[in-house]
Amino acid sequence: MTERRIDGFFYGLFMDSNILKKNHIAAVAPRRAYVDDYGLRIGQRATLVPTPGERAYGMLFALTHDELDKLYNAPGLEQYRPEAILAQSLEGENFPALCYNLREAPGANEANAEYAASLRTVLSRLNFPSEYITSIS
């Protein structure tokens, strides 16, 4: 029996399907999407923080629970926890999805310029809005 797939919303480097493939994740049904009232924050890693009026862009992929567990049980990702969100595709369709966020937002003095640069590259390649891409630091 095939394991059921659910939508996961990815807003960091896991938006890059090549990274998922390297982790032996067979993500299917890629869709560009966003979540309203969340802001992207980058410390050592990225997370979404509830922030009225902000919008965070990312990719929806259909994955199995085992694939999601495999991704977020990797070293350095143990602090991420799944949260239910409602993402909207750029075509206007709503999708309930799981989104993994850090338990605590990065501190104001935390930064990771290399991660931010890599994320801007991925977002550009996926053709997300330029205003969003340039806002990432």
C-alpha cells in the first residue's frame, strides 16, 4: 500500500527540489505559494514568525509523513516543530499544509549572510517576486 502524501510548505532551502533529492525525498506536486501574516526570520536557520500584515513565500510539495520526519530529524533541525497552516498558491488556490518552524524565533542579533544569499538564489530561480527576494538579508 502506498503511503498517503500531505502538503508541506517550505520557505527555506528545502524549496530547492535538488536538496530534497539529495536527501532521498521524492517530493511531488510542486507549487509556488505564500502564507499571509507570517514573516521570514533568518538566524542560524530560517523560520516563520506570526506577523500580521507580512507575507512569506515558499513551495508546497506533497510528501509522506516518513519523508517529513526524515528531513526534520536530521542533525541541526531538531528544534523545528510542525504547525498547520493555510497556504495559497500563486494561482489563488488554498491548501492546508504542514509547515515546520523553530520553537523560538532567532534573536535580533542573529544572522546568517551565507544562508540568506543561498535563499535569495533559490527564490530567484523559482521566479518569486523580486521585492520579496531583495527583502531577505
